[in-house]
Amino acid sequence: MRYLFLLLIYISLQGAGFWTLSGLTKANIYVSNELSLIKPETIESIKAKMTTSLEANGIVTGKQDSAILMVSLEEISDDEAYFIYVKLSLGEEVATFRDDKSKTFALTYDSSDFIETDDEELDRDVLESIDGLLLEFFELYEEDSE
């Protein structure tokens, strides 16, 4: 009986995500770039994709005191391979459930991708990764908005 109960809890939690995007109405964008070989045009393209995606989903950009949708790009390389860690996060000021209702900055969404690439494909691979992460983000956003 105990195993059946645990199985039911496990199954019910599979549909529930850790993050929630309900009530998100405004956000600003930020790109943290630690890649030495990426083209400046690619960074501008990432910013444009983020802004366009937010606005297409009814999220206002460019407002003071908004949540921050951030892309972080980090490289890990050795003699044989070149890896990129791509992270999409949403940070915002939230109130805690403590007695004093402290306000703090918290990550309210976080997703990442780890890709192997080379110099010639770097920009294309990073943009594809960003597309995938934004797609996941906005699928959750639409699901939470229903």
C-alpha cells in the first residue's frame, strides 16, 4: 500500500513544474556573455529574439522595476573540444513568507543547455540553443497563463 501511495505522489508531481510564470506582465532583458569568439551581431540577435518573444507574448519590456530575463553564455574549452553553457533565467524581486515579509531578489525560472561546438558553428549553435530555451520558457508561460 505504501508503494502505491508513493507511486501516486510521483505521478502527480510529474505534471507539476518547479517554476511558475503566472502573473508575469513585464520583464527586461540582459545578456551576460563570457564567450571570447562570439560575434557582436549574434549578441544583438539574442537580445532582439528575447525582446520580440516577450512582446509577442504580451509581456511589456523596458519598464523600471521589472523582472529580468537573462541569458548567460559561458565557455569551457580544452585542446579537443569547445563547450558552451547556455542559461536562461528569470530573476525578480519577491516577498518572502517570513514574519517581516522581506523583499529579496530570487530566480523564479531557470533552464540551461550544454552544447559542444566549434569555431565555425559557434554562433549558429548558440542561437539554436537560445531558440530552444525560449521555446521551453514560453510553453510554460502559456501553460501557466491558462
